[in-house]
Amino acid sequence: MKTTPAQWHIDWLTEQAPSSPLKEQALEHLLRTGMWSPKLEAYRYFPITPILSQSYDLEVEACRECGEGEVLVIENGVLQTKPQGIEVQCTPTDMLAQNHFDPSYYIGHLLAPQAIKMRIDNDTQLAIVHRVNENEILCPYRICLEVAEGVKVTIDERFESSSAYDSLLLYGIDLDLKARSTAVWVSEKVMQEDDSKIIASHYASVAKEATLELHTFDFGDSRVLGLWLIELMEESRLDADHLLMGSGSGTRGNVVQIVHKAPDAVTEQNAKAILAQKAKGIFDGLIRVEHSGKGAVTHQNSKTILLGNEAFMVSKPQLEIYIDELEASHGSTTGEIDEAQLFYLQSRGISRAEAKKMLIFAFVQEMIERVDDEAIAKRIEAVFEKLFEEMSL
């Protein structure tokens, strides 16, 4: 069926969603947040109006009988293969954030008939591949991932680039980390102008003494926005790194809200961006320490290199603090490549183009090296190098 998001309303979403207590909760929360709008803070700098005005074929079949393989593959919103050794169920979701800031989080829950649900009971590596290869379709689906107490999982999530003109991928992951568990989540989005647009709205609950390492890599000239709500409990830890390389006239970035809900939680968040031509980048990060977050440690930093006069960066690191007993800092810098550094390298016989490349690679290398899995880090480094070489600077 053809549908235009600009025409959606609560009654229509109610008709699409099978009745259940959780769907009713999602509707209630959507009424609180309001429908999609460029006036919402999360979408103020992202071109949401053209996306809402586009007409799509709505694809809502998230699950079907599928075979086993090495990775979990979702193509055009439909589960194709599931990884061996991990139980995958297609079931109505039972996990819903009660205070997400993003309406697309609740819209996605309402439109997805079932969730792709997994529970991780042993240390493992989970590879997830997303594909969209049809034009003018809208693919809504949710992934629910529960990590058992004391277990470590590496989530290797990537998006395979293929032409999907005027399509929209509306998906998200609900991650439930139990006490003393660890998740290393690497999300690699390499999307070009003729690939599908992506709005990815996520929620992560990090329980007592659990750790979430989040590494996001966004490269290309398409329109991609990641929206994250991460809640930290007692003595939990979040290490979040975001690396963005934008080119052409694309807009991409991350809107992240991190909430310290219990004592002695730690957040380290770093964002870096490289923008060329007419690209626009977004880093909108808010760390909120509630009255119950005594002893919090939070550090947040954003750095951007602009490679052209028409490139544009929105950098908004923010702290919202309701207690006195904590350690906190944040900062942001945006500018061009340091001419003094370029001059120094050129004085050693290095061409200006090669010197620029060396400085940019040094700028991003730190972010890639923070990925402990060597195979994943090498793959991301190779992708970055290839795309950087293709950029006309």
C-alpha cells in the first residue's frame, strides 16, 4: 500500500498496529512526543520534510521462515537468515522505552508487526547485515536484544550499499544489558546518494556494573540519522565514539541522549567529523545526570574538520546536571586543517595533497583503533581509505 508519512495520524497508526498493551503504551508516548516535525529539536538540522512528503510502499513483513547462516540478514525489512547457535524469535516486542525523545521510536514500534528478538546467554559475536534494494519502499522493523548477566557480546552491524532510490529504512535496536554484562556495538553505515535513507532510533538499558562500548561509523553522501537513548544504572559504563565522513550534499549524524539514573556511572563520549563539498554533519549529544546519579563521571568532546567552504557542522555537546557531587566536562572545536602542520610536512618534501591525507588519517585513526576487534577495525579502515580516495577535494 502507498503511504505518505506527512499524512499519518494517531488513528491511522492505531489501525496499523495489532492491539496489545505495549502498542497502547507506544501510542500514549507518541501523543506525548508528538508526530514527526521539523520543529522537533532532534530533526531541526536534518531534512525531515522531504522524507515525510515522499510516497512509499509500506513493507511490514518482518519475519518469515528462513535458513541459518553466519550472520543475521534483513533484506527490505524481512529476515532472510539467522545466525547459527543464537535463538531468534519473531514475536511481539516486550521492551519499550518509557521516555524516548524521538517519535520515530514509537512509530517504528507501532508499524512493525513483530520484533526480531534474541537472547544472548554465552559470550559471542553477532553479525547483523541490513539491505534495502527496492525503490520507494518504507521498511519498519525492530530488533530486541537481551544480553544475560555476566555475558559479553560483540555486535557487528553494517549496511550493505545498493541502489534503493527514494526508500526509507525505519528501524532500531532495543538493547537490554543485564548486570555485569558487556556489549561492544559497532555500527557501520556506508550509504551513498542513491541508497535508502535511514532513520535509526535506538534504546539501550545498561544495568548495574554493565558496560556498553558504542562505535558508530557513518560515511557517504546520503541522508542518515541515528537517534539514541541510553540509560545508565549503578556503576555502569558507556564508552561512545562517533566518526562521521560526509561528502556531496548529504546530511548525516547522531542525536544522543545519555541519562545517568543511578550512582557512580561513567560516560566517555567522543565525536569526530570530516566534511567535504556541501555535506552537513550533526552531533547533538546530551548527557543528563539526574538527582539519583551521585558520583557520576562524564566527559564529552566533539571535533570537526571542514574541507570546503560550503561544508557545515552542527555540534551540540550538552550537559544537564541536577547534582553537585560529580566530575563533568564537555567541549567542541570546528575548523580547517591546521596550515602550520601542513607547512611543516611540506617542508619535509611531502606534497600538499599527501600532507592533507596524512593529517586526516591521523585524525580518524584514533577512533578506528578503539575498536578492539582487529578484523572489524581493518575493514572499517579499508572502507574509509577507499571512500576518502574517491572524494574530490
